[in-house]
Amino acid sequence: MTGVYLSGIGITHFGRHGDTALADLGVAAAHEALADAGIAYDDVGEVFTASALAPPQTGMRVALSLGHTGIPVTATESASAGGLVALRHAVWAVASGRCRIALAVGYEKTTALEPGGVVPAAVGFWDRFPPQTHYAIEAARWLYDAGCGPDVIAAVAAKSHNQARLNPFAARRSEQPVTVDDVLGARSVAEPLTKMMCHASVDGGAAVVVTADRLPRSVSVLAIEQTSWPVDPQWPQEGPVVGPPSQITMTAQRAYRAAGIEPGDVDVVSLHDMCASEEITALIAMGLTDTAGVIELARTGGLANDGLLPTNTDGGCIARGHPIGATGLAQAAEVVRQLRHEAGDRQVRDPRIGLVQAVGGGGSCAAAVLTA
């Protein structure tokens, strides 16, 4: 892919926004992204919004709050992959020539949900089989196959919490450095997972401006791919709720091939980590390391910002937070910051190529390759 750029990014603080309307979270992020790009909303040709829980026409409310310009507004829903899927639509709107500037906006409020509440049509299912239960089963199996203990998962979680301490937008910012023992000693959620290994349910918004022109601080899009997997969430025994590792592998391989790169070319990674164990299995599935390699990276700090494979440099879903529709765009925004060398204390050393990956419950997966 040539001639498509991410030129503006915006993100709200991730946390509790009880008094803020859902649409206003998207509007705030969009204003910031447009200002970051130095672009007026009147120049935007299309808008793509993402949310898993929003009422109908929330995306239209976001767009109308930005301006009455009459442009197409398209709402997307792909669970946790929704933000990155919206970005894919925006990228292809520009790449196809339909418009020269597109805006992707994601937003969500999850802190008011009842335990087990995800979407009305699936409440019964998620009450019986919440996501953490799925990841706990997957984590237990991986630990058994890998022949290691839960300290490996705890090391990944501690890394993410410590990287979030450097992120002013993060929901979980510990005052003190987080240790492996802290993570292992936290309240159990579903063995072997503890609370500190699981994502933070938060409210927030994120946005990215996509342009056909390269602006002074633009980052190039080399590839952005999406796949789906025919998994029936009512029958989890037929396959993992979020799609099998083979789907993650397939999506990443398509992105690498489209970008003309190899996994070893990736300098910084932002991936979906609803639980810390998912970071481990995704790194393996995307060909960035193997089982022995990820154990070594986790235990030696190799996944930290100053490590060999910096991953989830902003704290990830675990500590940055996971406002479902906004998550994928927040991930893209973090990689843009890293490639711009604007990440402050969490800056990775000389990154050239970044990988963004998101997985949505029910079998959706997306991946993007970006370069400075």
C-alpha cells in the first residue's frame, strides 16, 4: 500500500467518565486528532465510528457534533477489533480515492455494565462463560504445554502495569513499580489468572485521521488486513470464543505479505491483551517469537520498552484500559507516537516498523503495519 498516512491521533484519558455522554468521548478524541493533524473537520470526506455497546446512531451524533457537513458516516461493530476495523475502512476510503481525508473514531463506556454484561443479545451466554474464563482455560493449557509456571504470565502483566505508569492516559497507574509477586498475589479471577493479569474495563475515546497527503508528522500505512472466523460463541467447545491462534497467524501473515516485511522486521508491537496470557499466545501466533523465546523475553524484560521486542508500550488493555470500540484506535495511536519519537519516557529506541493487532470476540481479527 502506498500513499496513505496516519496524520493525526487523539485519545481521552481511559477511566471512569460517569458524567460524560458516550458520544462526547468520541467527539473529544476526534477534536484532538484533527488538531494534531492540523486539519479542519470541513475537509474530512468520510467518518467511520466504532463501538460495541453504543445505541443506534451514536456515530451520527459524534459526526454532527463535529460539524454539519453532510459527509458519509459509517458505524462499525466488531467487538474488541472494532477500532482497528474502523481504521481499516478509513484507510481504504483514502486508498480507493473516494476521499483524501478520512476520520476513524472509537468510543465506549463499560464501567456502568453489570458483571457479565456485554451486549443484550449475548447476556445469557456471557453470564455462563465470561471472557476471563475462556482465557483462563487457554492460559492453563499453554502453561501445561510450555512446561512453565504462572510467573511467566505474571511477568508480562507486571511489565504492562509498569509501562502504564509512564502513560498519562492509562487507567491503572501504580504509584510504585509492580512486581511479579504483586501480580501473583492479586485476587484470583479464574485460575491461573489474577486480577492484575486481566484487562481494565474503562470508558474512553480514541481517533485517528487518515490522509492521502504526507504531512510533517505523518506515519505511513504499509498494510492493514482483517479476517473473520466462523465460530459460534454459543458453542465454545467448537473453538476459542475469540477465534483460534490460526486466525491470528493468518491475519498477521497477510499483513506482513502486503507490507513486504518479515516478522523480524517489527520494532514495536501493540496487540490485544484482554489477559496477559493473550499477549504471550499472540506473539507466538504472529511469528514474532516461539514458546521458548517468549518465556525468555518475559522473564528477562525483553517485552519492556527497552527490551528486544517492545510490546504494549502504553500498558495494553491490562493497564491502559479496554474501552472496547476505542481500543484498536488507541493501539494505533500509541504506535504512531512511537514511530514519531513522541512517546516520552516510554519511547522505544529508534523504531522503524510497528505492528498493531486487535481481536474481537466472535472471531474477528485485524492487523496493521506502519512505518515512520
